[in-house]
Amino acid sequence: SAMTVSASSMAKENVTVSGSTTVLPVMQKISEHLMQKDPSVVIELSGGGSGSGIKALNEKLKQIARSSRKIKGKEVKAAEEKGVKPFEIPVAVDAIVPIVNPKNTLNGLSLDDLRKIYKGEIKNWKEVGGPDAPIVLVSRDSSSGTFESWESLVMKNQRVSPRALLQNSNGTVVQTVSKNPNAIGYVGLGYVAPIIKAVEINGIKATPLTAKEGKWPLSRDLYLYTNRQPQGAVKKVTDFCLSEEGRGLIKEAGFVPPAKQ
């Protein structure tokens, strides 16, 4: 009958999302499920790191920024100059996890050793109870929110050694460490996989629970930022993240949903 409206003729609303690669696995799951539920919403995801996501939001190039750190004062200022008012939505709690190659016999480090390794003071695995082999440092680049969290939580604002191999995403850190038996890197909890080995810190294992309870020393909040309070299709996306179903998907992606507002 003339009453049936085919889904294809419905107006589609595009929602563009960029930024943190840590938050990407969560948003991939959220997007898949939401687009199945509501075919009028088309979500376009791209990477780039927290800093570039916030910049894209501030310049009105993207509607949602994913960030693994809080927005900075200077970024808010830059936004306001363009008539953008960043609105913060905490979507998950994450653990940053140091990782080594599965061939490495080492299982745990102290936070202090981790700092010394990344400063370049400890140069051989045998100094921390591992094999007699040089340590190959793998780090994120400075536009990464994960790098900034690492700097404040691990380095206590001391410099990461200039010898570190810089990577532009969690995924490339995993690949690099999985191919090099002497490498150490760090990734968001959602990227821990069998091809690499998660390292305990101070005898504690990184899990969604230890992150949530604050026992894991490297836990942090993950955010979405929108221009003002979400409206329209953007609101459909952010509401879905905070819904029961969305929270379930956040857990499935290996993260902890935020405390209920």
C-alpha cells in the first residue's frame, strides 16, 4: 500500500566522530548497534588522537570528539573563538596497560621501574628481572591523549626518552610490540590481546574492575565532546552510549561504564 515508507527514503542524518583511538573500539560497537536499531542515523568514524579530535570539533569539521583526557583550557578558548561550546560526556573508565612481547619472561614491574625504563635509565630487561636483552621503548606521539595520561601518571612529567619509537595509534603499538621480543609499549585496556602480554604493576593486574575501583594506578576517564548540549542525531548517539544497552556494549569492549549520573 501507499502507506509503507521504505527505509531508504527516510532522511538520513550523518554524525561525524573523530579523535582518540582508545575510545575507537567502544564507538565502533556503539555505532554498529545504533545504526542497526535506527537506520536514519549514519555514523562516520575516523581516528587521529584526542588532540586532533578536539581540534576538529572546535573547527566545526566534526560533530563529536573522542578524547582520552579532559579538554584543556586553551582548547576551550580556541573553541569559543569559533563559536563552539564544548560539552563533556564521560563515557567510560579505561586502564592504560604496559605491554611486552609474549616471549618476554617478565610478568610485572613497579611503577618506579616503569618510569625509569621510559626515562631511559633502565636499559636492559635483566635490571628488572627479565632476560638479558636491550629494552626497546615504544610510545605514543604527543598528540595522543594516552601519551598525555602516561606523562602525568607514569612519568610524573619527566621526559620520555628520545629513543622511544613513536606510534600514532594503540593498534600500531600492539603491532610493534608483537613483532619485537624486546619491546615495551602501553595501550588502552580495549587493545590487550593474545599477541602481546599485559604487565602487572605493583603486583596488580589491569582489569575493568581494578580500573573502576581505582586499584590500577593508571586508570582514567574517557570522554565524548559535542558542540553544546547534544541535539538531533548527535543526541541519539550520546544517549545510546549512556543507555543500558550502550553501557553493556562499553563493558563488552573491555571498558567500564561511568558511574550513573
